[in-house]
Amino acid sequence: MTGKEKIRNMMVLTLPLKQIYWDMILSDGKDEEYREITPYWMKRLCMDEDYDEPMSKEDIEYICASTYVGSLFDAGWKPKPYTHIDFTLGYPRKDDARRHMKKQIVSITIGHGKPEWGAPKDREVFIIKFKEL
């Protein structure tokens, strides 16, 4: 496989970070990032397992109203096939390499994250586990 073919097969998720979380990844070994389970993040991170299609607005609203959002993957939804993350420090220009950090995605799950790394203590979130390239 050539370099160009590898790039074509990558599906990159861009996630802007605040300085505190950027620094944790660089120095403290933080290896997962969290996103709230909201319609916005469900649309970006999930797809229908049977049809490989985006989630419908009705399904997203129903799941967000559910008391147990962990049932999302049990109900036939799966994470989109992202392979890499492009973390950005804020919202930099594309050519500002100092404010971009690329990592490989290991998994996208739902659960309780680590509060010391920014996860809320009282609810489940999307957990995006990553590692060095």
C-alpha cells in the first residue's frame, strides 16, 4: 500500500481542545478524550449498524431522552469508522503545525470517564481512546 492509499483510507476526526487538555496529552499521559452525549456529538460519532448510514434526527432525539444512554450501542448503533484524531489547540489555521497533534484512535465507547481528565462525574460520555501514531 502506498502512502497516498494509506491517507485515502484514513478517516480523521478533528477535535479542538482547551489548553489544559492539550497540556495533559503532551505531558501527563492522557490517552482518552470525552464528548457529551448530545445530538451534535451523536451525529458526528455514530452510525446505524445495519445500514451504515447516519442516525436519523428522530433516533437521536429518542436516545438523548433515554435515561440510559449506554444502550445506544446495544440498540444497533456503532461508532463511525474514524481511524485518527487531529487534536487542535483552539481553532488554528490548517498550516499552523504547532497547534495540531495527530493520534491514532483505539476505540470509541460510552461510559464514565476520568474526572481528573475532564469527564463529568455524574453521567456517561463518549470516550475516545487514542494512542501515539
